[in-house]
Amino acid sequence: SNLRKSFDVDEEKFYEGFLSDQKVAGDYFLKKIRTLNDDDQLLMLLHGQPGSGKTFFVERIRDYTNLRMKITASSGIAGMSLGGSTLD
């Protein structure tokens, strides 16, 4: 698969500063990405309490992988903070 060959992640920077729960989520996310075929897509629901690191996690994916993402959120502020859109 071209996705598997072209996927790139700077794991050292990706995991830097992660709490244990975020590391588990990061491990799961990277494992899933590495098993996708070219015509597959990964839909991910990321939820948690305010301040739990959702935005931090998404920023790490955006900044330290070469994946293209479409980001949506349930509120305008959350969507805008990540350069995404709001779901109605």
C-alpha cells in the first residue's frame, strides 16, 4: 500500500509531553494508521472533559505526521481552534 510506504511520523516529538492516557491513545492511533489501505479512511471521535488534552492530541497528529485531516467539532470555538468546522 502507498499509504503504508508514505506515512511518516516523528515519534519522538509526537509523544513528547504526553500523559499516560494520551500515550495509549497515540499508540492506538498510530497502529490503526499503519494498517489502513490506500482507499481506507479513519474516522475518529475524540472526546473528554475540558482540559483533558484533546486539542493537544490533534495538534500532535497535525504537526508531527504527514496525514491530511478534516477536523470537525461540536462547537465553533473548538472547531476554530483547530482550523476545522462546526457540525450542526
